[in-house]
Amino acid sequence: MCIKDNQPFSIVDDEGFREYSWGLNPMFKFPSRWTVARDCWSVFRDEKKKLKGTLKDQTVSLTTDTWTSVQNFNYMCLTAHWVDDDWVLRKKIINFCQVPNHKGETIGKFVYKCLQEWGIDRILTITVDNASSNDGAIRYLKKMLKGPHAILDCKYLHLRCNAHIINLVVKDGLEEQIDSINRIRKAVRFLRSSSQRFLNFQDSVEKENIKCKRKPCLDVETRWNSTFLMLETALIYEKAFDRLQDVDFSYRSYFRSEDEDDEGSTRKRKKSEKVIGAPNTSDWEKARYYSDYFTSMLRSIMICFFFLDRLFMEFLRIFSNVTKKISGSKYVTANLLFGELCTMHATIDSYPRSNQKP
């Protein structure tokens, strides 16, 4: 239960769990949390030994990523991918550890140490994102992995994450419509700043007869999938936002000053926030434009990026579908990329000729 359901070892001390277990078997004797921990560690060692035997003499591809937690700790995850004797694609996380920094040589050393521990020496590719530090990590690993077991002399060891490249493309493209996005973001932020403001908005929703259970949500500005969600949801309430601008003075005055925040005090806004005015007709039309465009690709993208403007939404769905398809982990994706990029390019290239950009 602790392993399968991610329960803490201390569950054996919980009164509710004890009563439930005694109800099934009054004679059951509970082990201590320390006994449970030792048993789980024993299972881990046994499974690791089996996996080592499976990976012995196996050609493996790796994916790795590093990040910093909210506690300011650096972590690295390393995943092995291989095709077994039955031609089934397999993957296992072979390392999840804390690292001192994100420097390339540091990452390379930790990856190489893990490979030595697992006895893996036949590496086909290592997929990483486009962070400059990963170039240093690959250089270090190429130097360490060269030898009799090196595949093609590690010439094709470095494989860049295509999903990350698409993400960078989308984020760069969004800068072209940053004003419209900021206006919509500020409108949503206004609603979420107090319960009274949201109640006033709900009144406008009811008068416009909008039937939707989803509520307007704020995005995380560094994640375009959350921006897509924010825009997509806000687009549903376009008429309610327009009504709110007519009937709510506080909503209108919220957009009048660059330096006025939700509480009426002053502060220096970020450059991306310096946009005056509530969302206008042009903003909503752009949202719809992008919304429809990206819908055609939403079905195949793993990470959903939600944009309010029609213009934003249509384009984002294209990238969203491609990202989802090439981010699959239970099937081979390398053969899909070229076709998906061609489809994405053809769709984007043809769209302006069939739809006039607002």
C-alpha cells in the first residue's frame, strides 16, 4: 500500500487505518513504521537488481531534466528508454537526486555516475532541452562514454527536445500580441482580487445568460499552456466582461492608471503590465482567431496552452496538438516529428490566405 498508493510509512499508526484493518481481521498485528520502511527498501533493492539484469547489454536512450524547487533545491531526473526482446518500448526512472547546481559538467558527472551504478554503457541518444548548460553536459558525457561500446562514436548522442523547441517558438510568438494578453490577464485579475468583484461579475454573467461552470482563471506568465487556458476560458465570458465595463465603475477605473493596483495603492508595474484599458473588441477577436486555429492541433498536444484571443487560440491549438503527439512516452516519437512540423507549417502558412487577420 505504501508503494502502490504513495502512502507514508506512518499509516500503520493512524487510528482510522487500524480500525479499518481490525474490522477485516481482529487478530491482525500491525508492524511498526520502521518495519514497513525496511520492507519497502528491501522491495526496492530486489526490483533494482532485476532491472539491472534487464538493462545489461541493452542499448538505452536517456532523457534528463533539472529544475529548482520552491525551497531552492536543485533536482535532476534521469529516465532510461529501451525496446525489449518483444519489441515493446519500455521506460524506467533510474535516478532522481539532488544536484548542487545546473552547470553542464555537474549534470554530466551525475548522469555518468548513475550509468556506472546501473552498469549501462551502450547509450544511443540523450535527450535534453535547449539550456546552454546541457551542451556542456553532453560534451562531458561524450568524452566519458567513448570506447568499445560507444554507438557511432557518440556522434549522434545529443538529441534536443523538440517539445521544448516548440514551446520556445510559441513563447516568442506571443510577444507579438502581448498587449491584448495583458489586458485580458488584468481583467481576470480584477475579478479574482476580491469576492465582491467576482459577485458583480457573476451578476453580469447571469444577465448575459452565459451557461458555463468553468471560472475565469489566471495564468502563469512563463507557461503558455496556462495562458491558453486563461484565454480560452475568458473568451466564454466576453459579453459578461463587456457588460461589466458598462455597469461597474471600479472595473473601468482599474484600467485607467498604470500605477494603480488592486487595492488602490501605487507600485511600479513590470514592463509587460504597462497596458491601459480593458479588453476591447480587437482583443476578443484576436483571441477567437488564435483559439480556432489551435483547436485543430489541441487533440494531439500533451500540454494545453489556453489563449483567450481568437487569433491566439487558433495558433496555440496547432502547437498544442503537435506538442502532445511528440511528447508521448509509450510510443516512438522520433518518426513523427517531421510530418507534424510539415503539417504545422502548412496550416500556419495557409491560414492568413483563408482568414483575414483581425
